[in-house]
Amino acid sequence: MEELITEEMLWDRIPEVDGEERASTYYELSARIYARGQYDEALALAETARDIYSTLGDSAPSEGLAQAYSAIGYNLNQLKRMDEAATAMSKAVEILRENKSPIALELACTLGEWWYTSKHYDKVVETMNECAQEHLVDGNEIGAANDLHLIGCAERELKNYERSIDAFKEARALFKRNKEVIHVARCDQKIASCLIELGEGELALETARKAVDVFETGHDHRRETFAQFEYGKAQILLEKFDDALATLEQVLSVVSEDEPKDFEFIVDVETRIAKIIRMQGRTDEADEIERRLKSVQETLDEEPQA
């Protein structure tokens, strides 16, 4: 059996080695310290490994350099430095793709999620389109469907609603073929959201209803609530104000019981309720709701203290 290498032994090895072996030692130390949750220290070690690999030029092992970049990315991600994390991971993916590494696709999918978190939606679309094609070539339809779903979410954020619907429909077809019932409904919910933005009230209502039915049947109450919200928005678009009010009040009764509370969502729901109530001539009630929401919104809009 190989001798178990301790962390102390790795530290002792550093002065004795150079080049590729020195870089790999720093990378191994970074991985162990990352596992302990000491992300600042692990980041510094991964950056040192990258710097050593970079000085080796063409003789540097590409996989080692890619590993160092991915380690930098994972540590930055844990430190909530999302833009920097995604930039580091993109370099790892670029190197691995050039070398046709089998782990390039997995890291590219992670990169797409990070670009989404950091709100670089154009880069999400670019990254995940490539992932979807690779997954389809590999015969991984669920992987491709997840990629397309994320593309749909990014296109929706970019307000490219028709492109978003196309992506969600492609994802839906793949999920349906694989009998992923909940994921089909997730696509329906988001398609309904886009249809509302395009003013397609009747189709949005029908699509949101399908999602509600699936989530209710599957006792997925959280997703059911969000699908009901889209259903209520479609009712507003169709000027079915009494029905919409009943739907939104039902949504509000559920989300107000959640812990932790999603105040941004609560404000969105109550703002729509206030508008309907005002249209019904219940001005005092609408004023009171909007007064309360203003206090919450002021807190949500405050910049966090450094």
C-alpha cells in the first residue's frame, strides 16, 4: 500500500521540489484546506499552483493548470466572489476543451450556473448551448434538457421571451420523453410567465393551469404556489379580476407562512392585489397595503453595510 501522505508531509515537500511537482503539491494542499472550509487560504494556495504552472510555459501539463483554475473558481464561489469565480472556471473549461478532457462538460455546466448567478445571461446562453449539444451527442437527454431549461431562464432575464419559450419547449419535449413529470411542469410554468409578458393571456392561463395540476398532484406545494402566481397574472391579463384576486390571495396565504420569508415575492403579490382592490373602488384598503409595502421595500432597497 502507498504511504498515506499527510498535510504536514506536503508542506515539508515544498522546499524540496520545483516545477510541476511543486505546483501539484500546492494544488493538493489547496484541495485539503478547501475541504476544511478555509477558503481564503485554499484560494491563495490554488493561485500559487496556477502561477507556477504558468511559468512552465508549453511544458506545463494542461490538466494541472486547468485543475488550478477550477480550484480558484470553487474557492471564489465559496467566498461569494461570483464574477471572479466564473472567469477562473471559464479558463479551466477552455483549457480542458482544447485537450478534449472528459471533465470539460461537467465543469462547463457548473460555469453556466455561475454565469447565471452573476447575471451574465448572454454568457449563460453561449455556454449552455454548447453543453446542450454535447449532451445530445452523448445521448444524455436529461442533461441537455437541464441545459436548455437554464438557457430559457437566461433568455427570460434578457427579455427575449420568444427565444425563452423556444428553449423551454425544447427542454419540455426532452423531459416529457423521459417521463420527468415535475420538470415538464417547471417548463410549463416558465412558458406561462413568458406568454404573459407577450400578452398571450388565454394560452398563458391554459399553460399555467397544467403546471398547477401537476404540482398539486405531486404535492409539490412550493412549486404549486409559484405556478398559481402565474395563473393569477394570466387572469389579470384577461381582466378576470375577481378570479385573479382570489388566486393571488391564496398565493399570499401560503408564502406568508414560509420561513424564511421571501419578502420580494410577498411584495410582488401584494402590489398586484392592491392594484385590483383599487380598481374595485376599495381605495382605502389599497392605500393601506401600499403604505405597508413601502416600509418593506425601503429595507429591501437599502445597500448592505460593508
